[in-house]
Amino acid sequence: MKDPVDACLASMAATPIPARLSSIETDVFAAIDNAAREDAGRRSIGRLSIGAALALGLVGGGVVGGTVQPAIAGPMSTDSLAPSTLLLGR
């Protein structure tokens, strides 16, 4: 009696090899190359957007930070409830 695994392997060996199989390696490498190029483009766009956000934040923070006046504490100020004030008994 013939082993079923051997019979299956023998039938696979008897089938002809597809002609497209010889060019599959170049197709795979081309797909990998395309994916790498697309990733590089996405990375550069990401870096530009991060740089723009950083620049906008620095400029916006400088403009807003330069025009804000400190608030004057009123008679009902919460500074007297600060933990350091409560612990020192002031």
C-alpha cells in the first residue's frame, strides 16, 4: 500500500511548473521597492507637517505670551488656600 503523503507529493511533482513562476521574484522586489518609495514620501510629508506645527506653536506662543497681562489677585484670592500657606500657618 502506498503512503498517501507520497502519492500527494508524486502528483505535485508531476504537475508542470507555471511559466509565471520565473518572474515572480522580480515582481516581489518591484513591489517592495514601490512600497519603500511610498513610505519615504509619507515620511517626508510627516516631517514637514511636524515642523510646520512646531513653528506655528512657537510663533503663536510667542505672540500670545507677549501680550498676556498677569491677573491681579482680588480679596477672595485662592492663594491663601495653597498647601504651603496652610501648612505654614500664614
